[in-house]
Amino acid sequence: MSWTDTYEVVIGLEVHAQLATASKLFCGDSTAFGAEPNTHISPITMGHPGTLPKTNKKAVDYAIKMGLACACEIEKDNYFARKNYFYPDLPKGYQISQHTTPICKGGKVRIKTADGTYRFVQLNRIHLEEDAGKSIHDLDPTFTCIDLNRAGTPLIEIVTEPAIFSADEAWQYVTEIRKLVRWLGICDGNMEEGSLRCDANISLKLKGATTLGTRVEVKNLNSIRNVKKAIEFEIERLAAILDKGEKVQQQTRSFNASNDTTFAIRDKEEANDYRYFPDPDLAPFHLTDSFIQHIQSQLPVLPNAFTEKFISLGLSEYDAHQLCDEQATALYFESAIAHTQNYKAVANWILGPIKQYLHEHHISLQELTLDGIKLAELIALVDEGTINFSIASSKILPALITSNNLSALSIAESMNLLQVSDGNELSKWIEAVITKMPDKVAEYKKGKKGLIGLFVGEVKKLSGGK
Ligand code: ADP
Ligand code: MG
């Protein structure tokens, strides 16, 4: 018997996304990753007495962007609160966060479910807060090292309702969030560097039960894979506890990526008392309708809208999703289909030879010096039969990318790669192949029709691919 016969899993995710602002949430210190430890720490970051924080408008802007992209309601009357607790990497002794007024309320994110249909995951809120510094436990054998550069970096925390129902859905959800923050340009989504981190809350309840079970929270998952693995491990662990008739402890746990298990880091008291109070040094801020509308008007076309448009143009769902993984790819596709009717070919070229070229040459699509018109011309030459696809992708494409201004046709001409459709010339090559392989010809005549591929291949070879 597996746990799925008895229990249902309920998951709520909290995703922290570092906002891609140049400076911190309340001061001008740089947010650049990888600097010498403790070099981006002004007295404001350190919370020295007498220093005055000031809210970074761009961070507010970015949080609203994400909220609008997720159909949240934007809170107009905001203030920041101090969340007081002691931790060595929290220099002020409190974290500045939003308490009763998250800047974005509600909202939803679309995911694909196991049966291939779509559904929305309900969000509870998105709020703004500052990041803590970093404790580094594995650098020194006896001491923990503290790097406070990260302290004060702006974060949004995107919190779902307990409305995710499998490890796969959690995977889908985090993938969507990462795509969206990158698309909006508000976070680089780099989970290895910690720009995007996820806490997973997991509980089991008996099938059909209406109240939620006791949850455990696995903190600081730093890859989408680890989110999934942590949830899978917790489901099995919780099911085993419940099967024995025991009670689940509400706990905070950590993930061990070396063996895909979790371990308890602390038992959670009923409710933490952080002694929240409005930060007296920061003015509350009111957002006007026109400010919000301005941000709305600057929003790019979102990935779901692009995906639907591409499907309506006749692309498969798979291709449409692939093209919408990154905004640059979707925009490139758009730029090329303005110059050709053969949308499917554009998709194939982008997802096939171009992607491969970019991969082999370690460049991004933005760095590619092949504009949509040039690609459309190349596709037209293949469609007309002037060059064949394999020559076009293996020989013309690289030449076209590096040649800057030449047209695909002139490259094909100069490299002597135009496809030969002249019957006389073709007949000569065919004759040559047939004479070269009498045995195969005999087999073919006896009915081994599959050999046709061999003959065609030989003729192609003789023609030099033309
Ligand atoms: P905290 O700040 O203590 O982590 P929150 O109220 O912010 O608490 O909730 C954190 C997350 O836990 C939310 O995503 C919420 O949906 C989720 N959650 C709450 N209760 C449960 C539960 N019983 N099972 C699974 N997830 C839960
Ligand atoms: Mg939490």
C-alpha cells in the first residue's frame, strides 16, 4: 500500500526572490554578488544608532510588477515593520519587513497539472522585506564566519495558500515563478547564488478530510530539484509517522542534498513572537492609482499570453512552451515570423540549429548577430528548394552568423552549395551509385525496399550535399 491510498498531501510554498536593484532596500550599498566579504556594509546596513534608512523606489516598483503579473490586488497604504529577533547574521537585531500590509494581496500563478491541463495556484500575498547576511559554517573548522554584504538586499516573498497538491506541482510552480521573475527583469532567478530560495510547508491529511494536518517547513531549498526531493522525502516520513498512529511535530527542517533527506533544526513554538511594530524611521508610503497604472502600462507581454498566441498560430503546445521559456526567445520568434508565413519552420530553427549553435559557442540569443529577417530568408531558400535543410543548418547558418552582412543566397553561391535540381546532373550521380552497388540493387529488386535510404544517402554524398 502506498501513502496515496490513505493520505492527501497539502503544500504551501514561500519563495524569496532577491530583487535585481543596484542598491539595497533602505540604503545605497551595492547588492552585487560575490564581493569581498563585509565590504558593502554602510552604517545603515549595520543599523548603527542615528542612521536613517530610506526606501528604494525601484524595489517597490519591482514588487508591484510581480503583483500585477500575478493578478494580485495592490495595497496602496503601506508601511514597514520591524520583526525583532536575534541572529548573528542580522546586524540590526531586527529585519525590516511588511507585517499587516503586504504590498500585493491574493493573486494566482498558472501551472500545468499531471493530466496536462492547467490550473491556478492561489497566492496569499507578496510582501517586501530585506535579506539577512550570511553565516558560513564550512569555511573554518572552529568558527562560523559572517558576511553581511547580503544584509539589506531587497526581497519579495511570494507566499501561496496551502494549495499545491504534489511534489510535481511544486516543481511546476517554482519553475513558473523563476520564469516570471526573469521575464519581468526583477530577479535573475539564479538559485545557485541564492537569488531565489524556497521554503516548503508540507502536511498530510486523511483522504477527504476537511481540516489540514500539522505542517513541517523545510527551509532554504536552493534548487527546483531540491524542492521536489525535499517534499518527496517529507511525504514518506510523515506518512510513516501517521501510519504508526503518532502525531506529527510542527517543525522547521533543513534539506541535505547529499542524500536527499531532511533533518530537524528546531521545533516550532505555537506562534513566534517577533514583537512587530512599525519602523519609526521609515515613512509609510502611499501608492497612487496613476503610479500603479504606469507600472501596469510598462508590463511586457507575459509568457502565458505569448504561449497562447503561438499555439493559435498553429504551433504545438510543446514548441510554444519551449519558445516561451525565456523572453528573448519569444521575442526573437516574433521578430522572425513578421517576415515569413512558415511559423513551424521558424520554431524548428530556433529550437534546433540556432539553440545548438548558441550552446556550442557559449553565447546568448541576445548576442546572436542573426536578425529575424535573415532567418526568414534562409527558411525561404529551403522552402523553395534552393538549398536543402541539412546544408542550410550545418554550413550556411554558421557562415551567415559570422559574416555579418552577406545574404544566405550569396553565401550558398560562394560556397557552391546551391541544391541541384537539374535532372541530367542528378541522373549521372544516381547511375554512378547504382553501378557501384550491384548487390544492393539486386536485393532492392527482390523487395528490400528499405535500401532506398542508402541509395539516397550515397547520391547525396556524391553531390556534396547539394
Ligand atoms: P510562517 O510565517 O509561520 O511560515 P505563514 O502563515 O506565512 O506562516 O504560512 C507559510 C506557508 O505555509 C504558506 O504558504 C501556507 O500556505 C503554508 N501552510 C500553512 N498551513 C499549512 C498546512 N497545514 N499544510 C501545508 N502548508 C501550510
Ligand atoms: Mg514560513
